Amino acid sequence: MKNKKNILIIVFFLILQTIIYIFVAKNKSYLHIDEAYSFGLTNYDKIEIQDNKDFYDTWHSKEYYEDYLAIQEDEKGIYKPVYENQKNDVHPPLYYLLLRFCMEFSVDHVSIWPGIILNIIIYAFITIFMYLILRKLLNNETSSEIKAITLAFISSITLASLSTVINIRMYALSTLNITITTFLHMKLFESNKANLKLLMAITINSLCGVLTHYYYLFYLVALYLIFLHKYIKEKRLKQLLYYTLSLLAAGVLSLLIFPYSIQHMFFGYRGQGVISSFKNTSEIFPSIFIQICNINRFIFSNTLPIILIVMILLLIYNKKYKKTTFKITRQSREMLKIIYIPTIFFFLITSIASPWKVLRYFAPVCGLIFILIIFYLYKLMQFTINKKMCNILISIMLCIILISPFVFSLKPELLYDNKKEIVQQMSNELNLPTIYCFNSKANGFLSDIFIFSKLNESYIAKDIQYTESNIKEIVKNKNISKGILIFINDGQNNQLIIDTIKQSLNLTNCEYLQKLSSCDAYYIH
């Protein structure tokens, strides 16, 4: 009866988090360049649409760009681009395979929902496994089940989690890989003998992790070192052998499935970029600091300094007045070690190695960071005050974390709700002939491909001279009675281009519309 009640509570929270995800995702109005790649790499016959011979200096309809971002009816069931494009890019193929499957349900038009729905489903499993992890950590607590369920739910609706759900990339799947890996290793820690089913599960999950994102290996290596030390110290060499073989099996299988991983990790530009990041020692600490700031913002909604101050004050109080040292049970200490050592290692390595210092690169451990900090805060409070007051205070702290985004006007990463109005305008009343004045030295076209999939007529003018004759030649036979849209990317004299176009087409008014991702948008009429 108790298990049925817990299952009902879990189902309720999963439904609630799904509603929250859908509500947030409805406000997502644009695509990041990497999200555009996600759609293109699952679907197109090449990595870059710009590699088409007819891409530049030709008028195209919106269907031309939709072909990159969406599956067409005659392409259903063709999965070859998934493997071929990843071979030629920098990521393994598992996420793209799942995204391609979801895109099969939405053909012939561009939609964010296949990627969002995939992430929502993935996050349902993340919440379940986070609950299983917390249940082990809170095993000796009163009302441990409801506490574990509630904390798992809250960890899945932080700004970090919301950002990962609406980011149509592999980071939600990588989060699931790491969460399952953590839980399986907690089970392995409890096992006193070789459990072949458990080791097989570790093999399968490790295989999925490596085929999702190479950064997963940072987490797995740290876990392996923990168990290597544990088994050698306890002289359990047979278990060490079985465990090592299970991970080697995952590695061999991953290379058989996708042998190009070696090229990506050691010889590709991203692999070389990681090595260069570690050589650039002057940037190591600034990089880590920036990502700690992102932890504060996205995981704790700018409340982390308050939490840390409270924890320090509690430690000082206990040492001064209680004359005792804060301790937790040996079992909990060992379980926490399985979480915090690989989590810290993963965070530090990805903070240094990632090409941009943004949330998504350490997103797979955000949930674990959240439960670690809250768990230690909770235990410190328990050590200092009575349980009832402790539960009240920790509940208030969690409420503050959930409410703070509204107070500080914080939003998930890559929401792009500020582009909602411009997308609607350009899809409707401002759906006019559009010229993109393109500077190839500042190529970020895919950052804005989403808007081109809404425009009926567009022309990418690559590195041209903006003369009256060139402008007239471009718009020849085009109806510009209602005006024209002009996009100008970086590195150009915007005013000179605008003045030339106005003079060439006998147009008098120019309205600055908005900065898109990689260009400025103007309406000339």
C-alpha cells in the first residue's frame, strides 16, 4: 500500500514537471546554431547547407531551408545521414538517432517539438533515477521517500534543468547517462560479490554514455578510479577484474559501432581544442570561476552565496558551542563519495575544456550538484537544530530557490522569448523579400536559419559590392511595393549599405527591427 502511494506521488510529480516543461517550451521562439545543427545533422545530406553550390546569390523559398531543418515525406525511414554526418562532425551518433526517430512524426515542416518531447521523456527517467539516488542517501531519514521524491522533482525544475529540456542537443541524454551511471555504481558499492546483471547494466549504460557525448568519459574515469582504489584496498581483485572487463567491453563495442570516435577525440578540432585549453594555464581559473557563477545562476537561482554562508556559519557554531565536529555515517560518506568526486572532476574538466563557458557543458551534473549542496545543508541543520525546525528551514530555502527566478528575472538558457514577436512578424505581415548582406568572414548563418525557414523569399548576397546596379539586379522581378527586409551580419558598414539600398530602390524609410543571433534586421520601405 505504501509503495502504491509513493508511485502515485511520483506519477503526480512527473505529470507536473511535464506541464512545466511544455509551458516553458511554448515560449521558445528561436534556435541556437547548435540546435540548427542537431536538426540538420539528423536529416541533411551534408553538415553545412552553405556547402550547396546554389546557396549564395540565388533567391530561395522557405522550403529550401526547411529541407535542412525538417524531414521530408520522401526521406522517412532513411537513417544514413545520422551516421554519415556524425562521422564527418565531432559528436557520436546516439542522440541524433533518437532525434531522427522523433522527427519522423513531424515531416515537411520545421518544429521544435520533436526535440523538446524527446527531452521531456528523457527527463522523466532522470527524475526517477534521481529519486532512486536520493532514496539511498536519505535511507535512515524519517519520511525519506517523500523527501527523496520532492528533492528529485525540484532538481528537475531548476533553471538548469529547464534550460537542458529546451536545448535541442544531447545534454539531456548525457544527463540521463550520468544519473543512471551514478545509481548503478551505488548499487555496485553495496554488492559484496560479482553481480553479472549489474555489470551488464553498467556495460550497456557506459556504451550509451560514450555514444552520446565524449565528456561522459570524464565522469566514468573518476568513478573507475574510486572503485579501483576500493577493490585494491579491500583485496577484491576478482571483482575488480569483472568490473574492469565490463567497462572495457563498453569501450570495444563503442569503437566497433563508431570507430570514428578516436579521430574525433584525439585528432579532430574539438579534441585538439581540449588539449589547447589545458595548455592555456592563464585561463583555467577564470574559466572555472565563470562556470561557478553559472552554477549560482542556473542551479540555485542566485542563492548559492546565501547557502554557503549559512553552511559556514553552522560549521563555526558547531565547533565553537557544541564542541563537536560535523559528521555523517560511514555508509552515507561512501555513497556521497561516489557522487561528489566524479561530479567535481567532471565540472572542473569540462569548465576548462569546453570551448564556451556556458551551462550546457556541465549540465549533465547539475542535478547531482543540486542534491549534494542541499543534502549537506540539510545534514548540517540536523546536526545543529531539531528535526522539525530543520525541515521547515530547508523547505523555505527550497521555496526561495524556486521563487528567485521571478524575483531576479532569470530565464532558462536558449529560451529566445525576446525573438517571439519578430518571428511572428516575419512569418506574417513582414514576410517580404529579404536580402541577407552576408560577410563570409563573420559566418554565423545557421544561427539565423530558423527565420529563413519562415520567409517566402530570401537571397544571401555573399561579399558583394553594394552598388546601385548590383542591388537592382538582385531585386529584379521582385515585388517590393510593401518594402524589403535587410539582414546585415557583422564586420560591415550597416549605414552605408542601408543608404545604398534606399537610394537604389527609391525607398525612403528604414526601421531597425532587432538584433537576431548573428545579424541586424531592418525594414526598408
